[in-house]
Amino acid sequence: MSEKTFATAINCMDGRVQLPVIYWMQKKYDTAYIDMITEAGPTKFLLEGSEEQLDAVKTKINISTDNHGSNVVAVVGHHNCAGNPVDREVKEGQIKQSVDLVKSWDFGVEVIGLYVNDQWEVEVVVE
């Protein structure tokens, strides 16, 4: 595992999803560190947030990509989210829309969508 590389996750603040996402991204991208940008219900936050809130997320992504050299951003939704309590189908649709939004910000990095299921396993929604 490279000790000098980073990846980025826009993830829920829910502590149950932190480690599964970190471990999955470390393995998938052969990277040591995952910069976490957390919000309660991150897909809802991205899709319904104010311009000021989204600018704050963009600033954090920029720090991760420019200063840490991250070349991938994951947008994560999960089972049993208190901040965005919708069913899996709706959540997966929000993940897809959120990935499109983050891609539109044109950071020049890979943007993927992940779902953490009821077994706390990471599944790819958008690659």
C-alpha cells in the first residue's frame, strides 16, 4: 500500500460506515489515506444544499485533490441513514445524481458512487 497517496469520500457522519468505506477504498485504490468529508445524509445534503454549503464541500475536495493528490472521490450512501431515511432504491438514485453533480464540478478526478448495505459491506453503484 502506498503511504503517499490519498482518496476522498463524501460520506455520512454515521460512524458505522466510516471503516467499511475506508477499508474498501484503501484496497480498491491501493492507498493509505482516505480524506473524509462528512455530513448527515450526504446525498441529500449534496442535492438539497445551499450554494454556500456546496461551496464548502468543493473547497474540501479541492484541498484533498490539490494538496493531498487524491485522484478519486466517492459519494457514499448507506442503509439505515438517520440523516436521509429513504429506501435503497431512492438512495441509489440520489447517489447517481450526486455523482453527476460532483463530476460537473470538474475536478479532473474519478468520481464513483458507493452504497453501504445492511451488512455494512460496500457496494458499487456508479463506477
